[in-house]
Amino acid sequence: MQKNKELLAVTHLSQLLDLVTGIGGFIVPLILWAIKKDEIEGMDEHGKAILNFRITMFIYFLVCIPLILFFGLGLLGFLVLGVSYIIFPIINAIKATNEEEPNYPFSIQFIH
């Protein structure tokens, strides 16, 4: 296996494609992880963390929709999730370049 810290960082940052394309932030990391998980050291761990984060955030967004009816709690939830969507991929891209483990708080471990 080869090391490629830059590709790991790009995989994390590719989540920000959602800001441009709407769904590319899930598809691109999924494809990179599926293709490179056996070739790049750490890609399997980072890819699983990204996918778990993305699936978890989608579920949290779905939960926020009905919460809008309850005193606008869903709007606050959307705000927190929106900030998380931007901040955590950047933090974890930096961690990837420093060869640290990825950490996406509040992620449910769907893929082990």
C-alpha cells in the first residue's frame, strides 16, 4: 500500500461539492473510497468515516423537517447541520494531511 495524504484530504474536501452540485459530496467520496480503499493506506478508514458522517447527516436532516413545526427547532437544527457540513470536512482534511485519524462527531457507525 502506498501513502497519499493529499488524496485523503481531497476525499474529505470533496464533500463540499454538495454546495455546487447538490449530491456530488456523497458520490465522489463513495467512488474514491470504493476504488482506492485497497491501494491507499488509510483510505478505508477515512472513507468509512466520511460515508458514516454523510448518512448520519442525511438522517438528521430528515429529523429536522418535522421539528420545524415545533417552535422552529428544525430551523436551528438545519443551521447546526449546515455549519457541520462545512467545518468537519475541512478539519478532517487537515487531520488527513497530518496522518491523524478522522473524527466526525455524532456520526452513527453504519459501515464498520
